[in-house]
Amino acid sequence: MRVLLIEDDPMIGEAISSALKDASYATDWVRDGRRALLAQESHAYDLLLLDLGLPGRDG
């Protein structure tokens, strides 16, 4: 399963990304809304974990 994590807080993002990878999920982590849109255009994701308050473009 491929997961896109969209989280701007470094501590939260690192913890979630690490836990997902430890659970054998293919995880991409981006830190703002614009990069999230670009990632979605270039990859197919099974799951998005989206923070609501993001820089650039709100979740």
C-alpha cells in the first residue's frame, strides 16, 4: 500500500512516517499543500493522511 503523508510539523511527520515505514507501508512525506498536489499528479496513492492547516495551500 502506498501512502502520502501531508504534514508540515517535522516532529509529527517524522513520527508518522517512521511508524508507517516500520509497518511496511511505502510512504511519501510532503510538507505543504502545493507539493501534495504535485505528488498526487505523479503517483497513485492508496491512502492520504492530510493535515488541515498547511502552508502554501490549506488541507
